Amino acid sequence: MMLAILLAAYSGIVLFDFRRRLRGAKAGVRALYLALLFLSFSVLTLHELGVEIPSPAKPIEGAVRALFGVG
């Protein structure tokens, strides 16, 4: 049931928001929008199916430590 809700919500986003907001936008902006939309849809779908998604907290923490020399 939740997958149907997700699919309906994202279909509505593509039909109404994408077409209206990005009508005159450049191709790169549209591609970025669609890529982020697909990424968020994929993560939510995997979460709903019970797939364990690793947290990005540790790699981000490591990158901040490497960049700023903290800790």
C-alpha cells in the first residue's frame, strides 16, 4: 500500500511540479532535478521494502576530519 502512495506522489510531482517549474530551464538543471528525484524515490522505495540502507554519517565525519583536521 505504501509503495502505491509513493508512486502516486512521485507521479504527481513529475506531472505537475516538474513540467511547470522547469519549462524554460536548461537541460542540466532538468537532469539534476530528475536525478535527485530518482535518488530520493529509490531510497524511499528501498526503505519501504525493508532493505537496510547504510548511514552516510561515518564517511561524512571522516571527510570533515580530513578536510579540517578536527579530532
